[in-house]
Amino acid sequence: IQTEALARIEAANDARAIEDARVAILGKQGSLTKVSAGMRDVPKEDKALVGQLLNAARQAITSALDSKKTALQDAQDAEALKGIDPTLPGRSVHHGSLHPLTHIRHEAISILRRMGFALADGPEIEDEFHCFDALNTPEDHPARNEKDTFYFDSGKLLRTHTSSVQVRTMEGQAPPVRIIAPGSAYRRDEIDATHLSVFNQLEGLYVDTDVSLGDLKGTLEYFLHELFGPETEVRFRPHFFPFTEPSFEIDVKLHAKGQAPKWIEVAGCGMVDPAVFDQINGSRKDEAFSPDQVTGFAFGMGLDRLAMIRWGIRDIRLLIENDSRFLRQFG
Ligand code: PHE
């Protein structure tokens, strides 16, 4: 029986045949099982010897079954690996990463929130009142020109700056007001390395009973040092905006590798012009923003510019092209 069994196992060449052989030999009706059942009839004095022989046969058969199984599996594995070099390193998975703009927006928001500013927002499709009139911008101001602003037939427009959110916030909320509003702005600019027709701003507004120019300067200097590091040089350059007086543009000194350091404009800011408070009161039909009682400062930063400075990005268009070779660097 043992010889026959071993021969059958040897001949089996797939998992099915091995299993059949096991059942035929060791199964309930298997050849060895039947012989073992005959132990009953073996004379007492021979039982020990016959038992030993049966055990030996069972062991030989079991181990033959095992090694045949292993051999078959190995052969199958080898077949599956043909033409594959299992010693090559695995392919690394590229995990997605935040877009640089998202990254800088999160950082800016988190710094300003620590300073007590709350998030606000407003519509991107605006009317002339919220984008211009309430912000003391005269009818004939160049920014209102059809050459510079996207107008709809309805007379509505795509907001040219996030400053419209200042107006909407003050219409809905009495002082003190301390808000920031990140969002898109639209201008009919010629697109080049530093201009896009859709860009990203972060507006800020602080109105209370004693807000001073010193508060404005301190707040924005602190913000820029938190964002770019304490060594960052910041300069306030006098400028003009219809809705602030005095007004400034803020420059940050950019030290890019292999380039002479240069000043880059990152924001406009100033003390809220009392004429804006008058407009707001007219719109609210109350005197909550009485120019005798409140003062305020406002700022509008270019988020795209902040990202360019932070990472030394030379061309603003890289921010919207979604080239994975560019985006991957921010992982
Ligand atoms: N709205 C101005 C711009 O887009 C920036 C600004 C905001 C200036 C708030 C002063 C106060 O250029």
C-alpha cells in the first residue's frame, strides 16, 4: 500500500490530484484507513509491531503529500514571477499635497485668527455700489472703466477687489468689527509673469473706537514677520486709494538665490476714509459708524504674491497651470 501510495503522490501534478490522492489513501474509505481498521483482528502479540508499521507508513505518506504540495506551489510561484525582477525596489506612491496657494491661505488665516480676526465673505458677482460707490470711488475713476473691469449686461460686475466685503460686513454688523476675507478678484489685466485676470486677495478690516495708524503698522508688520520670518524687511510706501486716507503700499524685501535683493509689493492698506463710514451709515440708515466715534484700518493682500515670495516662484502663471512637476514640490 505504501509503495503504491507514494507512487500516486509522486505522479500527482496539480493541487486537485494531490487532494484526490490524500482522500484515496487517508480518507474515510482510504486504503490505509481500511488496513488500520483491520488492527482489531491482529493477534495480541503482533499488535505492537503492526501498529508501528502502520504509523511509519502514515508518516511517510503524510510527509510525501506535504513536500509534493510545497514543490507544486514553488513551481507555480516561479511561473508567476517569470520576467519579473523581485529584487527591484517598489514603486513609491505619490500622496497628493496642498496647492501652494491653499497652503499660504491657511497660514495667513491662522496667524490673523490668533490676532482676533474673524472670517467673513461676500459675493464675487458684485454691484457697483459695493465694489466702488460705497468705497468712495468716483464715477470717472480708471478702475471702473470697461477696459479694466468685467461687466455683465445686467450692470453687475466681477469684483475687482475683496474690499467689497468690507462694505457688506459693516452693513450687517455694528462696531467693533475685526474681519478678514480671503477670496478671488477679477481684472481685465494683460496676463504676464506677475498678473492674472483672476487672482487671490485677503482683505482685512478693523473698526473700533480708537484704531490708529500705529495699530495698522504693528498688525501688518507682525503678520509679515510671522509669515516670512522675523528677519524679513518690510516697508510702507505712501500711496493713494479712494477708500483709505492715509494710504500705503507694503513692500517686502525678497532675497532670491542668485539675484540682487529687491522690494516686492504685497498689499495695499490705510486708515478707513470717513467718507466710507458716511456711505455705510446711509446704507444702514443709522449712525453706527459715526466718523466722530469710530476709526479703522483696512488692508488687501495679494495671496498669489505672498506665495511667490515664500517659495521664490518666478512666474505667477505656474500657480494655475496645475503642472504636476510644479505641484509635487510642495508635498
Ligand atoms: N483694494 C485694494 C486693491 O485691490 C487694496 C486695499 C485694501 C487698499 C484695503 C487699502 C485698503 O489694490
